[in-house]
Amino acid sequence: MSFPTIRMRRLRKTQALRDMLNQITLNPAHLIYPIFVEEGIKKPVPIASMPGISRLPLSMVANEGNAALAQGIKGVLLFGIPAKKDEEGTAAYAPNGIVQQAIRTLKNTCGDELVVIGDVCLCEYMSHGHCGIIQNGEVQNDATLELLAKTAVSYAEAGIDIVAPSAMMDGQIFAIREALDETEHENTPIMAYSAKYASGFYGPFRDAADSTPKFGNRHSYQMNPSNHKEALHEMELDIVEGADMLMVKPALAYLDIITAAKANFNVPIVAYNVSGEYSMVKAAAQNNWIDEKSIIREILTSIKRAGADLIITYHAKDAKTWLPP
């Protein structure tokens, strides 16, 4: 049968009918809000390339966590900017490092209502801006694993709910899982940045985290944007090594990878709606070229429709404002 017997518009006649038949629902509880916390500052430092986002002093982190909860957000992702950087990334795993302090602050303030996730990487803490130890101009994989493991354990000891390794070093999930288990943190989950592509969409984040490499690029450890099967291989390896959740980053240019992850693996799939994706929307909205709220709903719906269970997004803070149709 076809037209005129079948008329697809019948089921779109009213808003109530459209709502009742809605196939994808955006829930604030499925969004994760990234927070940048900087050591040594007294007031917020706006990030020029990310309108509406700032580096926060430690004194404001509790308020930001409560603001997220007020919007129905259940999780935040912490990134730290230390006062001093070096070639060993020592501020990343210092017991009283800026992220460790932020973890304790959020858990003391928000308790178990808020899931606190810690990004485990070294780029923000290294003087050269790369994600690992450098020797002879190259990132050393195995030497970096020990530092990533130390960072994850220090987060767990501070009270973190989930660790999220993002350095894209081979074996990082195994090293972190082993270190957590050996220090009696066997119940700390790992959210693996499994398919993290070498992307041009990260530019604003590098401004936010002060993590632009001083030389070269990250193409030797982040993934080639052309590769699909490699992403599935990375995810499979991470599960074998002990990952509890898998992430695809960025989101919009890699919706097919999110769908493939959902189809192939029976663990929660996370998508990172990254800084460049956020900033493009903000820039267009500031020029009155788009309806910002409508665009945000459409973007996040597409990520959810592709198969993401959770979405990390800088838009999350305003969830209750733009989620209703």
C-alpha cells in the first residue's frame, strides 16, 4: 500500500501526538558536563574560543557541581590546569594536585548525587604539551603508562567515581586497571577514550587546557580520521584490558563510529561533543545565523540516535533551558 492509503503526516498532526511517538528522548541525566579547574587563580578566566566557558578557581568548583545537579546533570568531567608544568607531568599525580583537590571538594559537597569523572592524561601537565614522556623527540609509550597509572590511583584515593584515560597510549587501560586493583580500588570504573581521533575540532579545548603541543602533533598516537575498523579494534582491546565504558571522540564527524560501537559492544557507549563542535554553534548563534536551542537539541539528538548512552557536552549546563521542545 502507498498514498493515498498511507499518509505519514497523520502521526505528526499535533505536538502531543509527536511527543507520544518520539523515538529518542534527551534526558539531562545522560549528559556529562566538563569543568576546567585552574590552580592559583582567584576568579574565573573566560575562554575566548569557548563562549560561556571559563577556567574556574578551586573555590568555585562546588558551586559548579551544584549548578549541574540543579539542571538534572548527574556527572561532571574534570580537567586540571596546574600552576607549574614539567617534563614528567608531576602535577598530574601529586596527592594535592588541582584535580585531586577538586575531586575532594565535589565529593564533600555533592556526595553520591554527582558522579565525578577524572580525565587521565598528561598533556595539561607537561611543559611540551604532549600526552606522555618525550625522548629523542618522540612520545614514549611504555614509560608513559606508569605515570598514567599513578594519576588514576591518585584520583581514586581522592574519591573519584570514574577514571577516564585519554592519552591513547597502547596498554593504558591494562596498566590503569592493574594499578587500581593492586591499591584496593577494584571497584573504580574506567571510561576509556577508545576511539579518540586526531581531530581539528580540539582547537578551543587546547586554549582552555593550555595543552597545545610545543612541537609536532599527536598523530602518532591519536587515530587517523579515515579509519573505521581500527576504532573497533581499539575498543575491543580496551574491553579485554578492563574498560567498563567506551568513548568516541569527537562526536559529530564520527556518528558512524558511535553506531558501530553500539552494534558491536555490550557496554555503555559515551560520545564527546567536543569544544570545536560547541564553539561553532556558539559563534553562529552570536551572529544570529542559527536558532541556538533548536540546533543544540538536533545535534544531541543525532548523537543519541547514533547510539550514545551518555554524551559529554559543554552545552549540558543549560540543559533545562534548551531540552524542552
